[in-house]
Amino acid sequence: MSGLPPGTGPERRRNRRVLRSQEAEAPSPDPLVPEPQTPDQAAAPHSESTEPAPRRVGRLRRLPWARMLLGLALAGALVASLVALPVRQVTVSGHSRLTEAQVRRLAGLGGAENSFGWLYYGAWRARGLLQNPWVQAAVVTRTFPDRVAIQVTERRPLALFTRLDGRTVMVAQDGTLLPRAGAPVNLPVIQGWGPERLSDALQVLRALGQYNVKSVLYSPSGLKVKLAAGSVWSGDVHALLKYAGSISMYPNKNINIYPWGVSVQE
């Protein structure tokens, strides 16, 4: 037996070599592989920094300038379209009461079409046409690159209407009042007293148009229709329209129509 103390000599050296070998064989932590987390660490929310990145702040500060540049570009494009694509040709059709100049002016193209862009011309610009009582409908057609065609449908006068204030105007089938200037001489006349009954008179005129009506007189008691020869009276519009065929049965007679029947007088 040797007199060396335990842990010294070759045995101790071997133990030391083994320890060094174990330490050398222990794997070093890989910086790319995350370390395993405990359940408490995995459940804990990750805290994020609330400080804005300097580069993003600079980008946000530049947004107002970008918007201003975009607005200037759009304004420039609008001006360029107005100059590059003006309305140069305007054609008008379907008008008889209104002149071509009046139609163009109502459509927003009266003498200044070269200053307005074809690209942006539309119904919103031509809405003035429907503000005139003579215009019943209008169709506006654009043709590239600079042409606008306007087709109007005018109202036709159905009768002369003497208002309660004494003024006489023309009236269309839909009841629209029209200027009297240029009224045809053969229009029937609507007049009367008491509460105005224009809608009833127009209804009778439309129904009896084939009988050459000369006038329709209204009063609180009823309506009297004067024909070229003879007349028709009724206190009820519906009864008059129901028995209107009696005019053909009794031509040149004075006919009174009641809800219960017809009375004929010489």
C-alpha cells in the first residue's frame, strides 16, 4: 500500500481528467435556439416597448406634405382636362317653342361651352332644362371627344286657363301652366268661379277631346262643356265621364247627366 493520502497520486489525476472530460462534453448554449421556458414564463405577457421608432416618426411627419402634393396633382389634372377636352360642338333637336339658344343656355352651354370640360359635363350641369315649364323631358348625349347632343320633349298646350285673378295662361295636359305668348287660336277655354277645379276640367277635356270642345265652365254646382253645337252638364265628374257616350247618341243637343241617368233637351 502506498503512503499517499487519498485523492492524490494517479487516482486523483484520473478523477480530474474525467471531470474535465465531462465539462468539455457539456454542450454550449446555442444563441439561435431559445431556451426552454417554465410554465410561468410562457404564460407571462411579453412587454413591448412603447417608444416610437425614429424612422416611423419621420415618415408620419412627412404625410401632410404628401397629401398636399397629391391635392396639387389632382387640381392640375382637373385643369388640364378642362383645357384639353372642352365642349366644342352642341346640337339641339326636338324644340319648337324654345329657340336653340335658349335650350343651350338652359343646358349650361349658352355661348361659353369652350370654357367647360366635356369630361365633366352631365345631368347636374343640364338640370336647368327641367326648370323651364316648356321642357317635359330632355336627353343629353356626350360623344367623345368634344360633342354634346341635346334632345328635348316640349309640353303641348291643351287649353287656355283664365285664373281667378283674371290672368289667362296656357295649360298643358299634366296641368303645368305655360306662358300665353304664341297661344294657338283654337284652344278651348277653361274658366269659372268658386273653388278652382282645373284638374276636373282637364280630365273632362282629355276624355271629350274628340267632340270639338270649345270651353269648360266650372262652378260649385258642376261642370258645363260647350261643344261646337250643343252642350253637356253634370254635377259629378265621374258620372259625366261614365255617360259621355250619350253625346254621340244625341248630337247637337243640350245634355244633362246625373248619377241616375241622362236628360236631353232641345
